Amino acid sequence: MVKDIATARNDFPLLATTMNQAPITYLDNAATTQKPQPVIDRLIKYYQTENVNVQRGVYALAQATTTKYEQVRQQVADFLNAQPTEIVFTRGTTTSLNWVAQSFAPTVIQPDDEILITIMEHHSNLVPWQIVAQKLGARLRYVELDDAGHLDLKQLQASLTSRTKIVALTHVSNVLGTINPIKQITTWAHRVGAYVVVDGAQAVGHLPVDVQDLDCDFYAFSGHKVYGPTGIGVLYGKAALLAQMPPVEYGGEMINLVTRQTTDFKPAPAKFEAGTMPIAQVIGLGAALDYLTSLGWSQIMTQEQHLLQLAGSQLQAIPGVTLYGPALTTAHSAVLSFNLAGVHPHDLATVLDSQGVAIRAGHHCAQPLMTALQVSATARASFAFYNNDQDVERLITAVKMAKEFFQA
Ligand code: PMP
């Protein structure tokens, strides 16, 4: 049965708390999302009745919990339309992307080859490529923004050559809210034989992701941004590509046989999951995906688009406010970056904080993008399906208050 989104907000205990004596208006969902009670309850149940190490014990509880852990892998695979053997549990998007850069890139890159990324990348999908490019003698190239705040797709196409081995880009920008046409880009990249690595940190949880339809080679996301626990992330990789990657870490439970001098590793995904994994977090991620599924994409996307249009149009109407990113009428997720003329975003965020409104101010781990936008920082309000019109009203009132305060 589909759960009604209008009452879903009540499932999130943190949203009923206060901040600075005001009801909290949580608009920092791009940083992390709040957790619904079923996820919190699932973590408690795990620690109360299921806590054992997985993949090791022969006793009944160890086997039962191992089965639940592996069921979540199946669930994630179904969620992304992949196979469970293509789902690696990691610490988060950052770890997933670093592993592709450290382990996969050296299997396909020769000196003078090129890695193509975009100017809108989060540092997590930028710095690992800088480092690996330096190490392998490859060239790191950037796709810029066009005048409308989208990726310059003409430049992207023109940059793809037989030297391009990897195209790494974000599905949704954590600063601009731009939704990139991954399927189209994958088709172009594959024509020149390049592999496509997608940073899905801001996409999963906000729109349906089908890795087979996108035909990307790798896809990364974090549990904590999809209403699940921190400390758990996912790396999807096509089976043949995971097979050609060496493990990144070595230790318990990822081996078939160890002798004094040699080790035979298990196949993927086990070869990447060395040591005791974040078991509770995996189980909690399963509960988060169940929760999302109970709401359904149609309700989630309709509500987030409603909030984007409402907040975006009202912010735009405030004299002195500059919105960054593509027009609200184009593919745009519910992330709004803006500045108020003459007010540093940190000062703006501080006034909003005094009113109980939580937004992010800063460079959003995207310093090259800030340079391209010719700003040092922006304020960012990012929405989730549990936000409502009152949250938008509080944001707008607080921004107007900040404007009056600083103008006075
Ligand atoms: N990529 C993007 C686009 C992000 O927004 C973030 C989180 N801000 C990350 C990567 C990194 O995610 P995590 O910190 O969960 O590893």
C-alpha cells in the first residue's frame, strides 16, 4: 500500500524538535537526510536481537543475520536494477568513487590518456581523479557549464576522443541542482570506448535510478542521503569490471585461501568487503529503501518539485537575490543555491539559524565550481519530500529578515 506523503513528516522525530527556540526548519538535505522512525527502530532491533558478525559463524543467529545482510544487497540491486554480485557495500559515496579511481582506473589508463570530469563535481569526484591522473600520467579535462547553467554538452561531445578512458560525473549537482542527462552521455562515451562513473549522491532518494537503462559502468551513493544510516554506501559496478579490479583493502572474509606467501581472493563483491562491515548500517539501509518504496517516486518527485518551484520563485522575487544553476523550468532537483547582494552567505545562514532555519553556506565541497561561478561561497537550501510549504515560508521570511537587518 502506498503511504500518504502528507503525513510522512510525522515519521521523522528530528523534524519535531526545535533549534534556537524555534521549530526546526531543516533545509540541509543535500548534506544529509533525517531518519524515519522505521529506520531508527530497525537499528534498535538489530542491536537488541540480531547483533552478530556476518559471513563467519555457523550458529543459527549468525546465519540468520548473514541472510538479512545479503537480502539488503539483493534489495539494493533491485532498487538500481542491477545484480547482487554487482553491489559492493562501502563507507559512502566518497569511498566508492575513490575505489573506482584507485583500483579500476589503473586497469584501463595508459600515460597520455584522458579522464573527463565536469566543473560541477563535488571534491569526492574530483580529487580522486586528480590524484590518479598524476599517478598514471593521464590528463584530467573538464566539461564547463553553458550559459544556461547546464553542462555544456557540445563541449562534452567534442572532448570525447579515443584517448578518453573515463568519464566521471555527477548525476545531480549538489550545488546547482542540475540533473545531468547520464543516459545520453553514456551513449556518447561508450562510442569512444570510455567508461562512465556516476556520482549518485544527490540523485538516489530523489529520482528513480536504473543502472541498466543508464548503461553506466559504475554508480555510487551514500546511505545517509537516502534516509538511512551514516557509514554505509554503495558502489555498483558492471560485473566484468568489478572482476578486473583488484581489492583495495586486504583482510578477513575476502579470501578463499591464504598461504604464507600468497592469497586467493573471493570474487566480487566479497573481495572488496574486507574486515567486519557496518552490518547494522546495511540493515538500516534496507529499512530506508523499504520506506522510500512505500512512498513511491510519483509522490516524492511531485512534492520535491512543488517545493522547488515555490521556494525558487519566491527567492527570485526578493530584490538582491541571485539564484545559481539552471532555470527552474528545466531538469532541476530541489536544491537552490543563492546569494543575497552585499551579505556573506555565512552571515545569511547565521540569521537563518537564529530563526530555526538550517541551510548550508560555503563552497559545498565544489571549489572549482565556485571559481567558475565567480563567487567564494553560496547559501544553499535543499529540500526533501518531508519538507512543506511552511518550511518554505519560514525560509523566505528569514531571508527577508536578513536582508532588512544587513541593509539597516
Ligand atoms: N558527491 C556529491 C554530489 C555529494 O553531494 C556528496 C555529499 N555532499 C558526496 C559526493 C560525498 O558523499 P559522502 O560524504 O556521503 O561520501
